Amino acid sequence: MPSPIAHSLVGLTIAYAPQQARGRVACLAVALVAANAADLDFLAGWASGSVNGFHGGPTHSIGAALLFAAAAALLLRKQRRLVGAVFGIAFFAYISHILLDMACEPFPTRPRLPIFWPLTNEGFLFAWRPLLGIAHGGTGGGPADFFSELFSIANVKAVALEIALFAPPLWLAWRRWGTPEWSLRMRGGERETADG
């Protein structure tokens, strides 16, 4: 699996897609949480004593992405103009997590991800997996195993690759669509549109 850094960079890039200055902070926050939410299954592992025991299960599915996006939209329903954007951003940021995980080497507890849960538990991975993935303890390992592998040279290399791959698209999205309205107002300028 990639690190939370990769998931966050991709999720934030997705948040800029709607080009919506109003509600940008809320959309960025939703994207950041959604892009990492699939790994909440670690909490169940911590509770059971096997950190990785539940990792890569139903939280890594399109069904879970739909449930998360619906919950996010429901939480922000009072801001009606944002509901559609929040649902879309939450869904695609969550899906980005699954796609990135599928682009890594398989993890021992779940060699494949059940992306079509609850329709089927059949697992899938991409044939080409260019991401190095983060080592974080083996099957049945407790917190000590988790942290001993987490802070390793191999993981530093994996994070460096993730930053090299995913920071440039975020920077380009921010440069194209991300200048906050308040920043422009403070400088006394107005955002110029492409057509003048």
C-alpha cells in the first residue's frame, strides 16, 4: 500500500477539479479524509491485537466509497450548493485510495482487494504495479512489528517516489485552480478568467 502522503496528494489534486472557490476549504478537508479513509480498517486491527488483520478488506471497495461519499454529503447538507461537489470529491478521492493500493505489490493479509464488495468478495490487483508500497508489519504482527517496519529505508524510498510522482500534479492543479479568493482579495486583485 502507498503511504498516507501519496493518498493525500492525490486526494487533494482531485479536490481542485471542480474549480469551485467557494467551499474550497471544506472540499479540501473532505478530499484529505476520503483519500485516507479506507485505511480506517487498521483501527479494527489495533483493537484485535493484529494491526494488519483487517487491512485491505471491505473498506477497500467501491461500495465503501459510495457509503463514505453519501455520509460526507449528508454531513454537509446544510451547505446545499456544496452537496454535489462534496459527494463527487469524496467518492473519487476514496476511489483513488483503492486504485493506488492496487498499483502496489500485494500485502500478505490480503493479496487482492475486494473492490466490488458487497456484490462479491473476489479480489483484484493491477498486473502492472509501479508503486513500491509501504512496509508496515507482517500478518498477525502487533504494534511493535508495525512500527519497526514503518520507519525503514525502504519506506523512505517509497515515499520519495510517491512525492516525485504525485506532488507535481497537485502543484499544477493548485496553480491552475487553487488560488484562494481571500488571497486575491488581500492583494486587491481579482481572479482573471481565461477569456479575459
